[in-house]
Amino acid sequence: MSDTPQTLDYSKTLYLPQTDFPMRAGLPDKEPQIVQRWQDMDLYAKLRESGAGRPKYVLHDGPPYANGNIHIGHALNKILKDVITRSFQMRGYDSNYVPGWDCHGLPIEWKIEEQYRAKGLDKDQVEINEFRKECRDFAASWIGVQGAEFQRLGVVGDFKNPYTTMNFHAEARIAGELLKFAMSDQLYRGSKPVMWSVVERTALAEAEVEYHDYESDTIWVKFPIATESRAHDQAIAEIKQDLARRDGEDFGVEQLEGFVAEQSLADAAVVIWTTTPWTIPGNRAVAYSDRVEYGLYEVAAVENDFGPRVGEKLVFAKKLAEDSATKAKLTLNLVRDIAASELAGMQLSHPLKGFGGGYAFTVPMVAGDHVTDDAGTGFVHTAPSHGREDFDAWMDAAPSLRQRGIDTTIPFTVDDAGYFTKDAPGFGPDREGGPARVIDDNGKKGDANKAVIEALIAADALFARGRLKHSYPHSWRSKKPVIFRNTPQWFAHMDKELNGYGLSDGVQPQGTDTLRSRALAAIDATRFVPEQGQTRLRAMIADRPDWVLSRQRAWGVPICVFVDEDGNVLKDEGVNARILEAFEAEGADAWFAQGARERFLGARAGEPWKMVRDILDVWFDSGSTHTFTLEDRPDLKWPADVYLEGSDQHRGWFHSSLLESCGTRGRAPYNAVVTHGFTMDEDGRKMSKSLGNTVVPQDVMKQSGADILRLWVMTTDYWEDQRLGKNVLQTNIDAYRKMRNTIRWMLGTLAHDNGEDVALADMPELERLMLHRLSELDELVRKGYDDFEFKRITRALIDFMVVELSAFYFDIRKDALYCDAPSSMRRKASLVVVRHLFNCVVKWLAPMLPFTTEEAWRDRNPDAVSVHLEQFPEVPAEWRDDALAAKWRKVRQVRKVVTAALEIERAKKAIGSSLEAAPFVHITDAELAKAVADVDLSEIAITSGLTVSTQAAPEGAYTLDEVAGVAVVPALADGTKCARSWRYTDDVGSDPAYPDVSARDAAALHELKALGRI
């Protein structure tokens, strides 16, 4: 028996959404299943198959260290990379992602040493290749762990065949790159002060150093003037002549000599200030500046029994004399100004002269561009073995110093363990009780400062002392302070002429062809996102010293060269070939194997060549990754389209990759550099375990899912430092829920889509407006992905889905989609538009939210392999309709006033839903009135009726300040409520077959019955 109006359940006659896509995402459980499916189906291989023949787009992965679980910085970094590669893959490219790992150097070696120390073992007692094997095994184990964690984030790449710096082929290529530097005379052995970790017993690169607050001893030290300069003698002569010319003044011989003596520097001392008292034994000069005004001062009064005495003469920068006097609790009187020319050529006595039987040499005054009168005394204590600027100033002055008979040898006053050496008499091995120490094995201050200060006091050379809390370099691994220490190291020249060596095709050097000039030119040719990255890297390259390549460790690629006693490198292509052949087959361990010297030298083994035992800085390793990945893998290309890392890599990977590639190929290995900031807690503080404010990505994925973490990355200004915590995550969870519900509604609605199409010309304006918006968004999304502006894309899509779709278009069209007859053109057109909306939105979001979009795509297309094998939709040009959009911006302004007025009525409980209303809308703005003239405002405002008038509104009508010329007078709808659509109409009951529904709904019911659906 057929249904009658009395027994028919109208809800079953509606096209209500139907979907298995759940409202509750359950991402923590569902995402691992999707990851497993991707792995089982080998999605990576399918992506390569689908991309075959397309232009390649390559993001080269900066290798993380394989020494622990991933942290939030890793998550941020890998998510950004995954979004980039996925977005280009879905836009017509073969965008291959090959993950990589940095496996050599201290991060891994330090972990093995920790294990040794815990067992009471000494690594030096273990055969070196046995120790290296433990390092290799340790790194391999963490590669597996980190690889799984990256894939849990949704990252898709060649995890079956990643690159690692410890792969035999990689080690051979790294060694080969070093040998290119050697054969082109870019490599040399030198002695310069480098940052040295006493705790780790190795030199450190700038990229391996971080800065923390540190309290230093500060001292003001007197350097007695030993020999005045010619300019000083001339100044005194001019003083005598001036006195002789004075009329009416009777100066006796004694008075004249006394006055001149007072003006003289013969018994004066130059005062320096330093925060490293332990470097005083290494002092070899005092630097001044001709830009600083100096003065000769006399101690007029002393408020304590320590330091200078009344009558002593001292030289200071005039701007700093008073501050220095305050520190020493004394009063200084200015005797006269001193021209910088008087200081040139002057020689001082070392303040420790005679201590320990040493320091008898004179200390020259040298000019230095680094000297200022901003702090200290205006003079800079110069210990060339303990500071880069000190070293440069000393070397610049060395030629003229040698002409004056001054020994310019740079002393080695501190050894690798932080102890004073024989070059520091009285503090080194000759010291009673043994040598003083700067820093101990635990990174604590030794007794060196105390010993030096006590010696200065005994020598009456201390002017004042104090303490200063300031930023000081620390090793990023041991977290302990480092020192600057002169050591023999291997360097690459920054400013030596290369004469076109290794230049890539089409690369022409501008001006002098040096590593520095090549790197600066390459920076200018590179795209930087954000742009300020270019300025930052350029400044670092412009000012950097020669590149230190060596480390005094065991785990890494060796500096595989042979040298003679003078440090000259053996250049023999045959020897090099044997080295590289062995490394390719056996890895870099071959260098440390028994008989390696004879094996590699061959017939030259009888010559006095020595094997270098240092290893390469790991930044040279990572800087060489472009060679054995981009160049050697057929699935990649050189140069890379983009490198992406944290902003600290301007002094790290971006930097070393640039120098390595410019030194061997003449250009950068990348076309673009993208940098991200660092993740702080919600209060803007650096995350640390001690503060308990860390966010662990594994925990976020367990609690909320990787897509929530990915959404956070996509909504941040990642170019700057970002904030993350419970509240930030909750904000993203809320946004995700709204987006998911929008997708869910589309899926439910499309369950009734039979694939029928509707011509654009036959569509209502509202549908054409939505297609226009897709056209606009398509342009925005593509440009956003090109510009790496993911927040712009995400913000636009969230607003579109939540505001324009859920709260506007879907809200309006629910009536037609649910209630209209199967033949309704309005319903058909809306289904077509929802189909396009789903296809566009899901595909655009796929790089960002790969799990959710995969789930949604396969719910809609059960036979589909993966949404990630799809391409972004091609949006027809005819969808763009700017005139229509301009009109509907006006329509929506009117709607905004109407819906706001109805909200007030609902709040007052005057109406339950907007369908109970039939307001009067007064539009006195001509443009707005014209826009709505042919629009059914009752449909757009979702009311059962609506009357538009161009007459002025009565007093008390509702208005909105931001929409002038529109006023609303609320009113209840006339007619009867339709039992099916809930609209109030005058034609309810017009069809006797269905007496409790409107004519529209009755016609729909007849169609449905004829089709056998009810």
C-alpha cells in the first residue's frame, strides 16, 4: 500500500546529506592506517610513475643529524618541505623528495663517547675503525627511527633510498670535492685562532656555536710606555717652542723641564680593558684608532689602597677616562690631548715583564679598524693567538713590525685541553703545582684568570677589576663555553685568485675570480624568501675569514691529503684516484686502515709524505651533498630549485653549500633559498626541558593527529619565529573541525550527484558567483604555493569554506538541494557547483592536509588510488566574472543588514528561525537597490518572504553603520508552514494529494513517486 500524506515521513523524501565520512576525525588512529596504505601501495613509486616526463622540480633536503628523536623544529621543517614538493607535484611537475641525513662529526661521536664514559672506557684505547663502526651503527639506527617519525607526519619521499653522508659513494664524493680544493690551490695549512671546545677537544665552526649569558672577569691593565714615537718627540719639541715664544713669562730652566716632563709620556702607561684575563700572557700588541680622541691623565686622588697611585700618568680615550676612573675609585685630571699620530710607532712594556723569566719583549702600538671608544679604554689588548680581529690586526702590522726588528711569531699559549703551555712563562709547565687552566673538562672556569690577575697585582700592573655578564659563545652540543685558540688547521682561501677553475657553463666571474667574489655573485643571482635572507647571507660572506675545514676528531671523512714538512700538499692525480677508488669500495675507513699510506702513495711511498689525520668539518660534508644527490641521482637535477632550512642555516648549510659549490663549480647549488624561524612557547620563550614548555610532535600526533600539526604550520608566519602551545593547538583544532564539517557536508550532498552537467549560461547567478570565486582562489592558491606563502592560502581557504560556503552559499542552497524536484535546474546547477567546490578545495588542501584530503577523496571516489596522484583542477577562464562579483558584493551587503536584524528578532524570541520572517527592506542607496533588483532576496536571506522598497524607512528600522542606505523592518511571514520544507507559503494545500506541503514540494513529491523513490 502506498504512503498517504498522513503516513508519509517527509524527511525520507529529502535529499539530505549521506556520507560515511565521520564528523569526528579520529586522526590519531586513522593517520597511521593511511601511512601504512601509502607504504603498502608504494605511493612514492606511483608518484614517480605519474610524474615521468614532466619538468623536474627539486627541493634538496638539508640533512638533520641522525642522533635522536625528532623535535618540533624537525616537524616544522619537514612539513614545509612536504607541502612544497606535493604542491609542485600536483601542478604538473615531477617533484621528487629525497630525504637525507648528516651522519659524521661530533653529534654522533659525542653520543658514542658518552656511552664510553658511562662504562669507564677511553675511546683512544679503541682501534679507530672499530670506534668509527660504532658511530656508523649508531647513526644508522637513528636514521630508521627518524625516517618513521617523518613519515608519520605525512611526509612522502624516497625513504627506501635516502642519501646519507656516511654512504660509501657519498664519502668518496666528499673526499673528491676536497681534493678539487687541494688541486686548485684553494686548500692550505695555516695557523689562526679558531673557536675551540676544550670539552670536545676540537675546533668549531660558527654554525656549531650558540650564544648564552656568561659572567666574565674584567680587568683594566697598565702597559708602561717603553719607547716614545718620533711623533711624540716632535710634540714635546713643539711644546718647548711654544713656551719660548710666550712674552712676559719668566720660565727658568727647572720650571721649563718640569713642565715638559709633565707633558711627556715617558713615565706614562697605556691602559687596556679585557674580559679574558687569561689572554694577557698571549698579548703581543695594543691597538689604537686614529678616529678616537685620546688624552694624557694624571691620578689626582685615590679612594682606596689598591691600584694606581697619586701622580701616575695614564693614557685613555677621552670619552672613557671618567668611566674607567670610577671603576678604579680614583680621580683623573686631564694633562693634555694626545694625537693618534703620537701613538704610531710607540712601544710598550708587557705588564708581566720578568714574570716567570719571560715577557721581556716590547709591545708595539698598532692601528686597528676594530678599535672604538664605545666601551673599555679606547685601546684594545691584542693577543693574536686568541682573537680573529687581534690576529688580523697583528698580521696587517707584521711587515712593518719585522722591519723594526720585532718578532712577529704568534705564540701557542694554550693547549687543546685548556692548559697554559711553555709559551706562557710562569703559568705553564714551569709553574709550581702545574700549569694553570682556562676551562676544565666539564666546561667550568679553571684557575687561569685568578693566576694572571694575581701576577698583574704583584707587578703593579692592574688598574681595576670587575665582573661582567654578557653574551658568550658556547658549543651547541656540550653547551659549554668555548675559547679562541691559535691552532694549526686546514683552510680554504676566500680571496685567492682562482683563474676560472671549475666554472660552470655560462658562469662568468665579475672582477677578481675568488671564492668570495663567486659566492657574492651567486647570492645576488639567488631568490631568497624572505628577501632579507639575501642581505644576511651576503653580510656573512663579505666579512668571513678563510674557511676552516679541519676538525680534530675521529668520525668523519678525513682530509685525505699528503703533506711535506712545510705543509705543502701532494698533487698527484694517480694518488687521488687510488684514494677515491678505495673510498668508493670501502668507505672513508680505508684512510685509517693498516698500510693505507703505502697503498695510496704507491711508488711514492719512499718519499717523505705524511698523511693528514684531521677530519673534515661536517659542514663541508653537508655542503657537498648536492654532488652525490643532485648530480649523481637520475631522479634529481642540479642545481636544486630550492633549499629550505631554518634561518640559522645562513651561517650553516646554505653557507657551506654555497662555498663548496662556488669553489668547484662557480655558482650556488640552488636557485632559491627559503628560511623559517624557530618555534617558541605561547609566551614567546624559547622551548626548553628545564622550563617544561616544550611541545613534542609525537605527543601532538597521539592526541590530535599530524594534520593538526600541519595546519598549525600552514597558519603561521613561518618566516618569523612561531609560537606553539595548548591554546594555539586548540585554535587550529577548532579551525580544522569547521573545515572538516564543510568537506563532510559536500560529501553528503554529492551522494545524490549523478554526474549530470549544466552549462554555465543555464546556471543561476549564485552558482556562477561561486565558480567565479573558485577562479579567484585558483589564482591565489597557485601564486601562494609559488611564493611559499602558505598562510595566505590557508587563511583564504578557511574563510572561503567557513564564511562563504557554510554560512552563505550552502546555507542558502540547502533548501533547493534538499527539497527541489529531481528535474530542478537550480538543484542540478547547485550539485555541479558543489562537485567543483569539492574537487578544488580538496585538491588545493591536499599538500597541506594529506591525511584528511586522502580520506575525503576516497570517500567520494572509492576506486581512486590517491588524491596525491591528482593534479590541481584546471579552472576554465569563462568562470571569471568580475562584474557579477561586484554586483554580488552589493547584494551581500544588503543581506548582511537583513540577517543582522533577524538575529535580533531571534534573540528576542520573536521568531524561531529566519523562515518565520518576511521583513520589509528599505534601500535608499541607488547602487544597492539596482544590485538587488533582479535578485530573490527572500531566497538569499533565507526567509519565507521579503519586500523591497526604495522609500525611506520608518523611524526605528534596523540599520548597520557599515552599510549605509539599507534599513530593515522585521515582520512575520504570512501563510502556512510547509510540512516538508518548513517555509511559510500561501500555496500549502494547493495539491490535494499532499495537502500539508507547498506546491513546489508537492511537485517534487510527484516526481519522486514517479521515479519510484517514495
